[in-house]
Amino acid sequence: MQQLVVQVYFDLDTALHTTGNLRRLGVDKALARDASGQWVLPATTVKGFLRERAEVLLRTWGHPVCTGPEPATMCDDQTLCLVCRVFGNPRHPSALRFQDGHPLDGFGEASFVRSGVAISRYRRAASPQRLFFLETTAPMPTRWWAECTGYFPDSGAAKMAAALVALAARGGWAIGGGKARGLGWIKEVKVKATLNGVEIPEQDLMPFWQAWKEGRDVAED
Ligand SMILES: [Zn+2]
């Protein structure tokens, strides 16, 4: 088996919000934290961000790609689209395991609380617009890193997965919640992929990007 590890470094321009499970006094949506209380970029957020970007990019280039996260609109077992081959779906587990992302440098423990008004999805709804409070990191640039690991039968499949993760990571402009409110805006993303501990050079990923851009599926070559 070939071990692939992909590290993604997020350089954010603005504060970040990802909703965690813990409750905090005075806020409706608290930041996600780990057991020690440190902020995290949850694995589900990282994976969801990358999958969504991969879907959008490949569809733009004419690839038949299914739409998550509803199981009914995703690939069945018989034929898997490019995205499901790498990120999996409810019927086909992903070879890649994502871990929570962490802050790269200590940017303080102090969080901020923003207020906002929840607009009803139904414009005719009589319910009054609700004021809510959202906890975010401090309003300054932050850097995070996240990692995923997977085992593949051959190096070609591992490199294809690395190519799609790297492509998706670079294709995003914001991560987490509150994008429309200016939260989680991405300045730069760097990706480092290693195969059995050896870094994969970018020129090994380029043939995949070129083929996908031309609407070809290299796996079928
Ligand atoms: Zn699919």
C-alpha cells in the first residue's frame, strides 16, 4: 500500500468562525474547540470545503460530478465520479482520513463576539428577524494547518488524490461560517503532499490538472 499524506496550510485575511458543539454563555454559535479548549478547524469543515471546491471546479470543466451532501444525489456503488473516488460518499468510504486543523501560530485565546440578524429564508414569514451572536477568532489574519492521510493500492491513485486535494485547496476563497459577513477569507493556501514520506513534486500533479481542465479523466487512460 502507498501512504499519502497531504498537509494544507491556510493563510486567512480575516477572522474565522466554525461552529463547535460546546455552548458558551452569551453566544449562539461558539467556535469549535478541542478537548484542551484550543480552537480547531474541524475535520468535517476542512473536508467539506475541499469537496465542494473540487465539485465546482470539475463541473466547470465539464466533468460529470455528483452533488453532495444528500446521499440520494450522490454516486451509487457502480460508478464513482472523480470527486467520490477521492472524497468518498455515504456508500463508499473515502480512502482519505481528515484530521482537525490547528492554528499555526499562537494568535491569542481571546475571541470576539459579532452580532448579526438572521434573515428568514421565507420572505413572507411573519416571524421577526432574529438577532444572534457569533463567536469568532480575533479580527486579524490567522494561519492554520490541516492534514489528511490515506492508503492507496498504487502510486497513481495516491497522486490523483493528492492532485485533486491540492487543486480544490487552491480553488477556494473562504472557509468556515459567515463568508458573506467577511469571515474566513483566504489569502493564500499552500499544499504539501508526501508519498511514503517523500514529497510529491508539483510536476507530478500537473498532468492530472491539465487532463481535468481539458475534460479528460486520466484514470481511464
Ligand atoms: Zn460522485
